[in-house]
Amino acid sequence: MGTLKPFSDIQVDKTANQSLKPGGSPLEMVLDLLPSNLSQVLSHLTPEILAQVEEIRIRQGRPLMVRCHQREHFVNFNGVSQDSDRAYLVTREDVNRTVQVLTGSSLYAVEEELRHGYLTIPGGHRVGLAGRVVVKDGQVETIRNIAGLNLRLAREFPGAGSAILPYLVDRHTKELRHTLIVSPPRCGKTTILRDLVRQVSSGVPELGLMGRTVGVVDERSEIAGSYKGVPQLDVGLRTDVLDACPKAQGMMMLVRAMGPEVIVADEIGRPEDFQALEEVINAGIKVLTSLHGRDLSDLEKRPSTRALLERGVFERLVFLSRRSGVATVEQILDGRTLKPV
């Protein structure tokens, strides 16, 4: 199929709802939320690095690090270095102050999120947490003595899904086809899925696609980046989001309560997810979803996905990789014939 443009080169879709986004770059917004000492160190990064940062790693007693396009850098007051001995060493106070700032000094208030090992902060950015896990009756109750944080920056690329959307819309009925996006981790899958949600929800006149009511089950808060229930990322004009909700339960909740025309869920995988998808489809609702994998043979090896392929449940299968950069489109297959479209 060829390669989508790298996200940094995609021309921003001017129809995107820019009013949802506060000013500043994603990293600048995160720096405003960090304690002043860490913010000052990170502010010495060059504009080029600032534009590429995907993750900030804060680990007690170890170097401050950032990740940019699969490459890691140590951070100091001069910018970045490949020498760990020259990096800023994160202190216990740095970690404690960061946790206090990001939780509003109340771990109890975010205890439900801590059970899942992460927090979502303003802007839709996600903070992974590492420390002592407290288990009660075999279930994770919370995380204490936090010693490591991973700030994953939520970046929007309006137009990221434009290259594949024409393959997903029926030329005659102008309806979205049941679609499964397949890729290994870090191949742009969620970014593309988010942009497809935005476009399907708001409508794409040039494709004859009228705006649809979309229901998103955002179990890990990655599609909409909701903060206190409100999407921080642009997911379109007609989209309802169930944040931090298990996918199978969420899909049924949306069907019963929100009247969606399209239901979206990222990274399905459990047997109950596939069962819920089939119920959604049987209810006459279009599905747009994704899972981890590399190619068709990967799907055929798994009993749950093989059964769906054999019944032709999905009308389009989209396979992504990083072979020629993020969001390389390896194949788009007709889900009924398993042949390229």
C-alpha cells in the first residue's frame, strides 16, 4: 500500500476542532504541570527535541530521560546527552513532588486509577506509575511508595487517518465498513484510530460520509485522553466516550444507552471483547477497532480472531508497521476474501 506521511509531516486538517486544545505544545503543557526543578531541567531541551519527545522517564536515583522516536536521551541542564554520568539524577524529593503535583496532593482521590497503574492528567497525557503494589484478596488495590513515573505525551495529528479512510467507506452506501486495524506496538495505531473517530464523527463531505454518532470505549484513556470524564483530545462532534471502562461491558452500555451508529474500541483481545463485538454488529452498528499483531498469519493463529475471519465479520483489515516509518500501511484487505482491496 505504501507509506503514510510521518506524523510530523502530516498537514493539519483545518476542519479539526482546535478549540478543544489549549495553547502550547504537548510537552510545554506537561512542563507546566511538573515541579519547577524538573521543569527547569527539561526546558533546556532544544526545540527539535521538544517537538519529538514521546515519553519522560522519572526514576528515583537514576538519570532523567526522554524518549524520541524509539531513541532515548539522558537529560541535563545543557540539553541531552548519551552519557548517563552527565545526566540529571532524579531524587526522592523529585518523585514525591511530581506525584503530589499530578495528584493534587491526594492519592486517595485517584485510587481507582492507581489500581490500573496510571493516571490521566490535563491535556490527555498519561502517567504510568511504578512502586510497591498493594494486593488485597488477590486484586490490586493501589500503588504505594511510588519510585518511577513514565509521562507519555498525547499528541494529535489531524489527518493521520485520511489516507486509509477512503478504503473504509462503502462507495455505494457511503457507510463505514466494519474495520479491524492490526499493528505491533508503537506503529501509530491509536493515533490513526483517534483521527478516524474524529472524521467519522464530524463527517467527511468529499467522501459522501455524513457525520455519525460514535461511541468510544476508552478503557485505557488513550483515544480521547479524558480528564475527569471530559475528552481532552479531538474525537469529533458526535462522539460519546466511556472512559476507563472495560471494553466488553462498555460496548453493551453504549448500545443500550447512547444509540451509537459506530462503536470504537482500541486493542481488543479478551474472549468477552470479541463476543461483545459480534453482538454490536448483530445490532446493526458499525465497529472500528484494533488489536496487536503483525500480519494475517498472526490473526489466523489465534482461535478468537480466526473464527471471526472465517465468518467474514470484518469487512476491512488494515495492517500497519514501522518498516518505512511510523504508520507504514503494509496491507488493506477485504475481510471477506482476504485479498488486497
